[in-house]
Amino acid sequence: MADAKGMKALNAKVSATRRKLTVYAFFKAFWPFLTFAAIFLAIALAGLIDRMTASLAAIATLIFLVGSVFFILQGGRRFTPVSREDAARVLDRQSDLRPVSSLTDRPAATHRDSQGLWQKHRARLLEEVSRLRLPSLAREWGRLDPYWMRAALPAALILLTVLAGNDAASRLQRALFPDYGALVGADNMVVEAWITPPDHTGRAPIFLTPGLQNVRVPEGSEVTLRTDAHSAPKLILKGEKTLKQTFAPTPDGAFEARARIMEDTRLSVRWWGERAAWRLLTSPDDAPIATFVKAPERGRLDRTEIAWSVTDDYGVDSLELKISLQTPNPAAPDEADYMPVPLPGVAPTSAEDITQLDLTRHRWAGLPVEMQLVATDGAGQTGLSEPLDFTLPEKLFLDPIARVAQEVRVTVLREPRDYEELSRNETALQQDALNVTAANRLDTAPPDIQKAALMLDAMTYKGERYIPDQGVYLTFRTAKSILQAAGTKEEAEQVDPLLWALALKSEYGSAADALRRLEAARRALEQALRDGASEDEIKQRMEAFRDAANEYLAAKMAEAIANGEEQPQMQSDQEAMASGPNLGGQDFEDMLNALQDLTETGATDQARQLLSDITNMLQNLEFQRGQSGSGGMPGMPGQQADGEEDDLPQEEQELTDAMRRLSEILREQRQLSDDTLAQERGERPGQSGQEQGGQQPGQQSGSQQGQDTGQAGGGEGQSGQTEAPQGGGNENGERPGSDGGEFAEGNESEGSGPGQSETLAERQARLGRMVEEFAREHGLGETGSGEDALAGLVDPEALEDIRRAQRLAENALERGDERSAARNQERATNTLSEIARDMAASLDALERERRGQDSQQSDPFGRATGGPGNNGEEVNVPDATERQRAKDILEELRERYNQSDDPEEREYLRRLLDRF
């Protein structure tokens, strides 16, 4: 047992000595490498590597690596491993008995006497081993490392690590793994990257800057990367799968790569290391949602009124109304028609509207159908609404010819089957043979088309005797010939426009064709505005709509005259001033001009609204016979409606005359304000007024009419008086203040002849005197009796405010301060307009009380002639000044675009112009 313990202690001392000698031998062989590595690590931990340029840091690391390899190889050659025998020899030097090596000896011969002696010898050696000590290498270490670098360097590294803190590991990583690409200029490599979302999203491109992470992009976006390098970099996209692709060279010597982002992706550019990296998060494109706000209803003029709403994350590209029969034809059980529903704007993300569709021409008109909204987004995804049952409205035809034409056309259109295919007729290939089968395609037509041909044949039997209109007879014969010659269903359906035109003309007259052209022109212009068409295309369609509108007005006028109705008289300027928006010829032309201005300046929403209002007014146009030998339309100024009395009560007559007089003052105050603004702009004052003064009655200026009708209110059209206004009239349509007209004559006695030589200040002073005279005549001054019809209706303080504003404007004009004068003139004009509206409302109330009815008459365009419904709000015509300003801005953009030499500025201006 003692022998075993002694040997164990001996082995432990030998192993410890060997380790001690090995450390010394290792340090002696590798001390240059250890010192070199410690110095480099200390530099790295101190942050000196980070302060170097990328290329210098890479060079430093390369020097370290090369030096390390050299010193390691050198140390490897010098290093001699310490064996157990070497450790035993070192321990044996401490005793003459050499106990370590002696214990490994064995006796040469074993016998009983020598065995005991051997045991005593081993015991003595083990006792000697217990006195052995590990060798001290202090002298050797002192010669090898006299400055204790073996302790100083580790201590320095520990201290620098503590000082670096959390940045110690990253400093070491940057030092050991520098950007070696900097040695070839890769550190100056610039990667330009941008995301182009799909067109249907309407999103702007996203530029990826260095350090930008977790960028949210629409699904399906395209990423484009471009850079300059000596060779092609690699693009790595890491999502669920890792994709790699090489940049492709471009003609200008750069490299470019494109990729489609369909999922969350980390993309990186690698060239001598990672040059750029971004994390992209995708937003999925959801399908649009379409719903019926309420069930479809039958609206005016047999239109189908559909209240709908749509939503989509990136915008709805199109909306359609899917129509299918509730009881489909067994030959086509899945047959359905799709009707486009106009959207308010281009690709709206959320929209709600009420659309009126004319489905009376649809082949299933009058039948129960199932309706469903189908919304489609830019990605092609569709969203369906819940189906609703509805019976399509059918146009009521009372004329027999119209009813026959309608019956024949729906019989053809509702046939879902196609023609039978002809079998090969070998006999027809022989000489002088006739291919009778091919010539008579009606025999292979579907049953309903054969039925329609038979109906037309019966209708035209001896038609020259029973059909007095030869045009109708020839139309039916032409339709029959089309059916006989048709070889396909599409060819047979060519009878549709022919028979529909015949039905409308027979039922409604010649204006039906003009109405169809008006509807077609409206749809074309609305489509161009909604889709953002080019300026030339919108201008072309605008001209087509203008021509169609004028043609429709002419057709309705001709139809009214042919039916025994007389052409209505157009309103004069001063009547238009006092009345509501009764539409004369110039009024309609002004609305068309306003529509054209809106289309040219890119105000598409207002243009589409005004386009719809104009079309609705035209469709509501009705002419009626006047009384007492004066042709006219109800609600037109200067005309009496049916059943209207010749004489008015005194109060109503006084109120009518006072309103006309006030309207004259308001009209000239407006004109003076326009001339003041013109003089401020450097134009010739009164130019617009002189141009207007030469117009015929009913031809008043667009800007004035558009402004006056929106402010003066209605009322005069209801009174129906034809007398000239008291206190001055303008029966010839001349502007007050010109040389002609009763109004000028009536004011000559005042001593300030209102001629062309009047200055703006003199005209303003004359208008002030007219307001004062108006107040005195109706007892609205301080000494007013209160017995006049205007007592309690017009606030005397309001008239005083008008006079105060006019005096301030007059003084400003005398000083040459047109800007201040225009502000005060605007105050006077607004107050006059308010008084005129109040007077018009009171006049309407008196007339309704006299007539004993609450209903209002309508003018030929279907609008109320007075009251709150006649304030022009339905037709929101922008002010002429605003339209002109928009046109000036657009012209300025075009001029700057043509003059700019900066490509970026030209591109920016081009995008602005594209919006208009």
C-alpha cells in the first residue's frame, strides 16, 4: 500500500514538472508570436484600429496575420516537446540516488535474500522521492523574460477589455475581420437602391438609404439596385428560401439587379464582403370589398338607381354591375352581363356614391334579374357583393311601331344560342351548281332569331299600304335583310341599334337621336376625366360634348315649334340680374365655358360634377305653350306662365319693381368692381363692360351671369312682369352707364351724364346717389314712413353700410388705391346681394300666398324658378376669377417646363403637368 502511494506521488511530481517545463519551453519558442499578438489585440481593444481608414485597418490585419504565421512557424521549429524522461532527469538532479529513474529499475536476479534487500532499497528511494521539490525555473525565466512581459501583457489586455466594456467583442471582431475590399476600393462602393411599388397601388417609389431597416413595401414591389464596381456584385435575397443572383452590366458601364419582393426579405449586396443590406417587410394586397348601400331602385326617367360603396387598400380599378337572370335560359344557365359603373376619380381607396344607369336598352329589360357588384383592383383581384333581386326597368312604348321594334330587338338579343354549323356541301362544288344552303343561313339560325325574322316579315306585309312612313317600312325591311344574311349571333344583333333608334324616334320624336349623341359624348368625356387622359384627348371630347349639347338644344327647340309651341324669348340682362338662374342662351354657353375651363385646368372632380348637372338639365328640358300670344316657357323672365293673372296686387307689384331697380344697382356695382380690378391689373377699365353692352337681349356675359345667378336669388321669374323696371331699365341689354338705354336717359337729370368719359370714382359716386334715391323712394331713410312694401323687409342700416362702403371706395379711387376700393366695393356688392335674395324670397312667398299653393314652378330645365331650391347650388360653377387663375398657373408651369434646363426640375414639372 505504501509503495502504491509513493508511486502515485512520484507520478504527480513528474507530471507537474513536465508541465512546468513545457510552459517554459512553449514560451521560449513562441514568445515573439505571443508578444506580437498581445500588442495587436491591445491596439484593437484600445480602438486604434477603428480610428484607421478601412484600407489601413485591412493592411494592419494582414500584417498581423502574416507576422503571426511567420512567428508561429518559427516557434514551431524552435519548440521541443518535454518528455517524461526530461522531467525525471530534472527531478533526479536533486538527489544522488536518482530516485525517479531508480524506481523504474528491476533486479537482475530474484531470490529470497535479494528480494528483501530490494524492498529496503525501494523504500529508501520512495522516502527520497517524498523529499523532492518541483524545480524552480526562476533563473531561466529571468534570463528569458527579464521585464515580466508574461504578466504585463495579459494584465494590459484585461485592463483594456474592462475599459472597452460591451464594445470589446465588436472591436476585436472588426480588427480580426476588417473590410478587405477596401484594398480594392470596395469601401467607396455606393449602392443605389429603390423600391417601385406596383402601379395599381399609386405609391411613390421608396429610396433605400444606408441604415434603413424594416421598410414596409406593398407585396409585388420591384427592387432595383445599381452600383459601380470592377466586377459584378451578387444580390442575396433571404426569405423562406435564399436566392442569389448576379448583377447584370448596363450600357453605361454600371451594374444593375432587379428582383420582385413577394415576402418578408433581407436583401444584401456582396462584393468583397457585404456592401449594403436592408430588411423589407411586405404588406399583402387584399381583395376589394364591394357592397350595396341599399337595394337598387327605379329612379327618374326609368333609370336604375344603385347606391354602392367600395373599399380597397390600394384603390379600386373598376366597378361593374353583374346582371344575370333569376330564371336563366336552359341553353345558357351561367350567362351574365357586366355593366360598368363609373368611379369618382382614378382608383379610389374608398368611395360611396349613387349611380343612375340607363338599363332600359338592356336585353333583359322588364325581367327579374339578380344583381351583384364586382370590384376589381389593379392587381386583378375581384370582390363580389351579396346578390340582390331586382326587376330591370323597361321603357314604356305606346306607339305601335315603337312597340313592334322593341319586341323584335329583345327577341333577337335574348336568344343565347348561336347558329348551327353548316355541313360540307359537295354538290355545291360542281360547275354551275348553287350553294342554296349557304345562301339561306336563316334556316340554321336559333329559334328566336327565326321568330324575329317572321315577325318582321309579318309587319312589312304590304307595308307600302299600311305603313304611311316609308322610312319606318324601309327600316323594318333592312332589319329583316340583316337577319336573313347573318351567319352568326353577333351579325344578327346588328339589328339592335337600328330597331332601338326606330323605337325612340317613333315614340319620342327626332330629339331622341340628339339625346343619344349627348349621352355618348357625356360618357366619353367623363371617362377621359376619370382615367386622366391626355390634354388633347380631353379637349377633343369636350368639343364633341359641346357640339352634342348644342345639337340637342336645337333639336328640342325644333320639336317644340313643330308641335305648335313657340320659341321662348331669352331673358335680358337686367331681368337675369333680379331673377334666379333661369337659363338663357348665354347662360348655357357660360356653363359650357366653365366646364371647358375646369377640364383644361385639371379640376376633374368639379368638371365631372358640372358635366353631370348640365346633362341632367338638358334631359329635363321641356317647352310649353305660352299665353296671350307671347311664346315662352314657364319661369322665363318677361313671360307669363299658364293661368297667371295679368294684374298683380299693389304690394307684389311694388316689391317686383323695387327688386328690379335694386338689381340694376347691383349689376352696375358688380361691373364697376370688375373694372376696378381690371385697372389694378393694368388693363383698360370698362373694356369688359363695353363688350357686354353690345350684346343682344339674352346674350349676357358669362362671368356676370354666373356670379349673379348664384347670388341674386330667384323671384322675378315668378312674377312674370314684362314692364320695364321703374327708375331705369335696360331693355336693349346695354350696361348701365353706357350711352344707350332707358337707364341712361333716366339719370341724365342728375347732372352727371353716365357716358364713356366717366371715371371710376364718378361712377362710384353716381351709384351711391342711386342707393340714396332708392332709400328715399321707399321710405328707408331716417324719415321713412314705414308704409312702403319694403318696410320691415330691408334693413335701413344695411343700406347705410352700403353707402359707407361706396363712399370709402370712391375716396380710394380718387387716391388711386384700387386695391382698397375693390375691397369696399366687394362689401357693398355682398350686402346688395343679400338684400336682393331676401326680396326675392319675400316675392316668392307673396306669389305662393296669392296662388294658394306651395309647389313651385319649374323652368324648362327642370329647376325651381324661385325659393331656396333655385340658388344655383346644384350647379357649382367656379368663379371666373378662380378659373382664370388656375389657367394662369397652368400656363406658367408649361412655360417654366419649356425654359428649364435642369433635368430634375423638368421631370418634376412634367409630373405636375401630367396631373392636369
